[in-house]
Amino acid sequence: MSIKEKYVNPFTDFGFKKLFGTELNKDLLIDFLNQVVLPSHHKIADLSYAKNEQLGNTEIDRKAIFDLYCVGTNGERFIVEMQKAKQNYFKDRSIFYSSFPIQEQAKRGDWDFKLSEIYTVGILDFVFTEDSDEKEVRHEVKLKDKNCRVFYEKLTFIYLEMPHFTKTEEQLETTYDKWLYVLKHLPYLDNRPKALQEKIFARLFEAAEIAKFTPDERERYESSLKYYRDLKNVIDTAIAEGESKGKIEGRMQGIIEGRLEGRLEGKLEGKLEGKIEMARNAIAENIPVPIIMRLTGLTAEEIENLKNE
């Protein structure tokens, strides 16, 4: 596949983790969290990446695999996910994910149950159905009582509905605006816009330049980009043709599983690196291990090793 864009698409699994999921680019994630996620009175100076796979208390408990999971210097927990398309029970999944950083704070022996703040952040390439008539980009959700008073301050869900962000470069005023603009428009830009001259955005554009990728990184990005485009094409076509919600979701599930199988039957069939990349994509979409084994031919142990990378 020929890549014409100059900069990586952050809505691909590879692109998102390339920009925000490495120690080399940790400053990008810190600035994003400070400017877009955290309140003005609560900023972080540093963070560390934690293992993005969480296990339940028993062997039969389900696993949770986050896009990014990190811990601030004061113990704050951040789950950050880039969500490409609507999924059944997406909000349920957000609640489920937030339970793991709560449980992991438990201490042996005497413990007063004091917890650190937990933020679950979803950068969405879609709009919630109930928000389709609204234009609000950022949604902050907390646990409240029947009088709409915040019952618990330390658990926060933040969703960014990116299709609702429509500001042009000339309308950018705050760093918050600039972050949303660059996330939405990065793969369509030829150069860094004049409005984004801050040092942090110079770092981001440098990290996002595809020409600087290694051959392995470029190959992995091509696979991730093709998957993203295929998924978007199915959704856009289904909506344009007026298909029902159930049918659209069915086609989405079909491309998640069927596209993986189709790729293996094509030019990547028989190549270990192709199978590994397909497995990575399937893991990112939370496809069950038995299905990944069937589609790729990899063993359960090999798939577990990929999860732990």
C-alpha cells in the first residue's frame, strides 16, 4: 500500500501508540493530559507507563487490555483509549476498565481505603447516539446523587467526540483547541500550521513524520492504516445507504473478524510477520484468543506474549 500522507494518522492503533505510548514521546502525553483532560487545579509533572493488560482476582476473571495505562507521580491513574468506531456496550466497557485501577490500589494489612484519582479518557472518532443533535466535544462524567451533586470526586470519565470539533486553524485560541485540531487533522496536513508553533507541537510533528519511520514501523503502520480505512469505509457506506443500526454493527463485527481472515488468505498468508501483525490488530480490538488462534494459526502462548509486549 502506498502512503501519500506526510504524517501518521493518530486514530490508527499504531499511530496512537507511536505518538503517546512510548517513553521517548512521554512529554506529548503529559501535555495532552494537562491541557485537555485535567482540571486547572490538578496538573501532572511526570508519569510512568504501566502494563496495559490487567487481570482479575481469579483465573476465570476477564482480562482488560487498555490502549494506554499510566500512573502520575502522585498516584493518579490514567486509562487513555482511541476508539475508532461505535461498539456494543462501549460505556459498560469504560466502567469495567475503571474497576482495575481501583482494585490494584488495595494494600495488604491495615488500610484506610484511601484511593488516588482515576481518569478514563476516550478519544472517539464517532458521536454517541444521544449526542447526535448536540455539538459539544468534551463530555466529563462523574458519579452524582439524585440532586446532581458530585458524590465522588476521584473517578472521572472524559469522552472527546472528535466529529463535533469543527474549528478552523484561524479559530484556534487555546492549547486545548490546538490539541483537538491536530488530532483531527494531522494526517491531512503537509506542514505544521502557523497556529501550532509551540515547542510541544514541534515535537509532535517530528514524531509523526512517516518518512522517519524504520522499515518495520512503516510496515506495521501500513497494516494498521489499512484496517482503519476499511472499518471507516464500511461504516460510512452503511450510513449513506440507510442501513439499520443492527446491520451496521453486524458489518463492523464482520470486518473485525472477516478482514483479519481475508488478509491471511492474501499476500500475507504464510508469513509469520503478517500473522503477528494481524494478531496485534485483533488484540487491540479485544477479539477473543480462540478466534485469533483460528485466524492466524498462532498458539495461545504466542498471542499472550504479544499482549505482554
